[in-house]
Amino acid sequence: MLSTCIKIVIYVAANLTAMFTILTGAQFGDEGKGKVIDLLAENYDVVVRFQGGDNAGHTVVVGGKTYKLHLVPSGAIFGRRLLIGPGVVLNPRVLWSEIQALESEGIEVNIGIDAKTTIIMPYHIELDGLREKARTEKIGTTNRGIGFAYVDKIAREEVQMGDLTDPALLDAKLSEIGPAKEKAIADMGGDPTVVRYAPFIDEYLEIGKKLKDRVTDVSREINIALIEEKSVLAEGAQGAFLDVIHGTQKFVTSSFTTAGSACVNLGVGPVMVDNVVGVIKAYITRVGEGPMPTELKDDLGVMMREKGREYGTTTGRARRCGWFDALLGLKSVYLNGYTELALTKLDVLTGIDPIKICVEYKLDGETIGYPPESTVDLARCEPVYEDMPGWTEDITSAEEYDQLPEKARDYVERLEDLLGVDISAVSVGPGREQTIYRDEPED
Ligand code: GDP
Ligand code: IMO
Ligand code: MG
């Protein structure tokens, strides 16, 4: 296992000591990051989340057992040192119940949480729900309070992890920021008592007490780990087009989801980055609202959803499915600077013939080869497809690249050509073992 697993990060650095790798989702989230992180974690000492919150749902399948992780990094099953960086928005209830669930399965969760991590308070969730209800054009948020927790970070009105370990600090903070929150909730027709509701505060403080010994300085820990020649894997959540700057605004999440965000959020210098792995699905999905030019609204889209079990890990909502979009793929390569890609869910395309790849868009009578900046324009783009012949053979137990049907290999290599980045791993099923590592290309 070790020797094959190493290949995915072999392209840039020859040995794994002091390796700092960032992994992000290359599309609209749910690309299979959890699976790939779990695999890579075998070779890393530390796995750290750097943004997002429990809007994420990362699935790891080991020996037929499925773990759905929302906050605990996906290196948990390999028993790695796990960290939650200060750029994460953290719901302590979710974290605590996730830790307990894993530990009840015999998995020791060696986790550190940065003292500055923003806490999602019950009022953030209330505000998220109220705001979404009031919107005529919905975003389709996960209703986890993500956006409003980040608003408070930027507004400098956040509760931090460190505040939960000190009742006096939390009390002082809520006295300062509470009245404005209560007014905002009342103005939106909600129940303002949620802001300083004593049972909620007691529950948060109780969890704070339990997590106190796990509070750490993540930037310091990672930098020291790298100095000590340990390897660190930064686990992205969501995907490139949910990024609050570069995504399909306003239909995005509220954090920075591309690779550069890891350095900023973790307090690690950019020169420390060794490689950036993108996880990309062999087709495309999106959950929630917003444009997706290659969406299939027909039976084929439904078939992809059922075959790929495309239902949200966090909310259970049906994911919208469509053909691979090479224009968005290329933009993602630019946004993230990928050094290699892991292609997931190739098995879901088995039996579809032809398989289409979007290689251009038509917009206002013009043909374009790169997504327009404006979300409104992106929603108006008509995809132009290239057809690839499909295959019918079951590929879910293929172990070597050569065991894939030629047409499946042609598809993988066509994506590689279009994106200009090596696909170093191909996933053919949810299980750990259903992964094919490709040999390092010769120069
Ligand atoms: P993440 O948010 O990027 O970690 O992805 P999710 O876990 O939300 O969704 C990916 C889903 O696809 C999960 O149910 C995985 O178990 C599953 N999965 C991952 N890779 C493959 C694959 O190659 N084939 C199939 N059929 N399922 C996969
Ligand atoms: P992982 O890490 C897919 C989507 C929501 C909604 C938008 C904003 O599992 O890939 P938010 O609650 O963040 O304010 O919702 O972002 N979204 C995701 N879609 N995968 C995710 O995470 C997502 N996290 C948020 O559906 O459209
Ligand atoms: Mg997910």
C-alpha cells in the first residue's frame, strides 16, 4: 500500500519528509476529497483543515465502513495528528459529537484546535435560516451558520475557541456583541432570545471545558512539524467554484476555498508549499443553487445521480449532475496551481456512450474557451461538447491503469490534455482499495 500510495505525491518531491501538500476540490465540492485525503494520510504526520466548517461532508470508506466527517480532518482513520486551523468556523457541538462517535468506534482522535478558531454560535444558524428564507433568489446554503460566522470574523465580533474555555471571557464578549445580534434577529422576524439563551451558553462552555486541553497554536505546530521534517497535509473543503472571490458569486460559500487560502489561514509561508493536489470528478456535480453550464436535466442526469449516489453528505439534498466541464477545470487549475490531480468516480461513467466533455461555450453568438467572470454570463453559456466513446466493462476492481479499458484510459488522458496537469490517481469506487496510481511520467 505504502509504495503505491506514495506515487500520488511523488511528482514534485522525491522523499516525503518535510512535505507540505495542499489538497483542494477542483469543482463545486463533493469531488471525493475525503477519500483521497484518507489515502494520502498514510504518508503524512499531520492533517489540517484550514477553512469552511461543518457545511463540509467528507466521506471515507474503509473496509466497508463509511465515515462521514464534517469537522474532524479525514486523516482520522489513519490516526494522524489532526488540526483545525483558525480560518475554520467551528460548531463545537458538531465537533464534540464527531469526536465521540469516532472514539466509540475505537478511533483515537488526536486533535488540536487553534485558540483563534471562530465559533459558530446558535444565533449564526438562526440568522442563516432567516436570511435564506427572506431571499427571493435562494443560495441554498447548508443552514449551518457558515456565512454569518464569517461575517462576524471580518466584523471583528467573533467568539473564538479560546473564549469557550473561560466563562468570564465568553460572558464579556456576549455582553458586547449580544445586543446588536438580538436586534438583527428581531428585525428579521426571528427569536432574539437565542443569542444569550443560558442552556446554549452552558452547553458551549461545557464543551469548551472538554476541549480545553486540545487548544493549540496551529501555525506554530505546523511550522515546527515542517522544521522537524514531518509531512503536513492541508485538507480543503468545498471546491474552487464555491470560493467567495473566484467562485460563482453569489452562489458560493463564505470562505476562500482555493489552495492559496491554506497558507493565509494556517500561518504558513507560501515558499513552504511543495505541491498542490486537486481532486476532480470525472463528471461534475453541484448541490444548492447557481450556474452549472453542463447540467443534465434529463434521465441521464438522474442516472448519474443514482449511480454515483449523488446526495449531499451534509444535507442529504440531491446533487445536480452534468458532463465534465473542461473550461471550469482549466480555471480551477489556474486558481489552485495544481501540480497533480486525482480523478474520482470514473466508474460512474461506465455504460454511458458517448461520454461528452464540454470544451467550449457559446455566449452571445461567440465561442469562448474560458469561463466568463460574471456569474450572470456563466449562467447564459451554452456548452459545446466533444464526444468520447464510452466503455461497458466493470472497472470497479481494476488495480492497475493497464487494466482499465482503452476507452476509459483515452478519457482520462483527454482530460489530462485539456487541463495540462497529470492525473496521478484514478478512483474507481468509494473504497480505499479502489484507487489506481499511475506511474510517474518520464521527462
Ligand atoms: P468530499 O466532500 O469531496 O469529501 O466528497 P463527498 O464525500 O461529499 O462525496 C463523494 C462521494 O463519492 C462519497 O460518497 C464517496 O464515498 C464517493 N466516492 C469517492 N470516490 C468515488 C469513486 O471513485 N467512485 C464512486 N462510485 N464513489 C466514490
Ligand atoms: P464539501 O467540503 C458541496 C454549498 C451549499 C450552497 C453554498 C453555500 O463536502 O465539498 P454554505 O452553507 O456554505 O453557506 O452554503 O455552498 N456547499 C457545498 N457544496 N460540498 C460542500 O462541502 C459544500 N459546502 C457548502 O450547498 O450551495
Ligand atoms: Mg462533501
